[in-house]
Amino acid sequence: MKNIIQNINKAFDHRIRLGIMSVLMVNESADFTSLKEILGVTDGNLASHAKALEAENYIVVEKQFIGRKPNTKYIATKAGKKAFQEHIEALEKLISGQ
């Protein structure tokens, strides 16, 4: 079990980031309000963790107006999906003792 935590990605070490990526792995996109409700977090927590994932180029943030209301949409990038999948595989190996 040499270097068993080597592929665990620090960008996903917080439950909110893990939650954001989990939602985006099974959905094409998610808007701010939906993510906030699904994850049960505050506006500030969601915004700061989304910003951290965006800085890693793991998600793309699209801002637009729907009518007169602002709408923020999040989409996982190809690199983000790959990194998250590798992170999950590393956790599975750690748990199974491989």
C-alpha cells in the first residue's frame, strides 16, 4: 500500500466541493439556487467553494439574466470530470485496501 493517498485530490477535500462535483457529474449543469438547496449550504459557502473549483478549472461558471433575474449556472469541465473520477477511484482503493 505504497502512497495510498497519492491520487486523492486536495481540491475535493471539503464536503461542499465534493457535493458540487457529485451533482455536476450526473447533471449537465446546475444553477446556484438548485445547488444551494441540494447541498443545504449558505450563499457565501457555495460561492466560495465554487470559486475554488473554478480556479482549478474544474467547473465553468456562466452568468446570465432570465427575465430581470440573474442566474448563475455551473458546468463541470472535461478536466474536472476526469480529476473527480480519479479522486473517487483513489478513495475506493483506499477503502478497499488495494
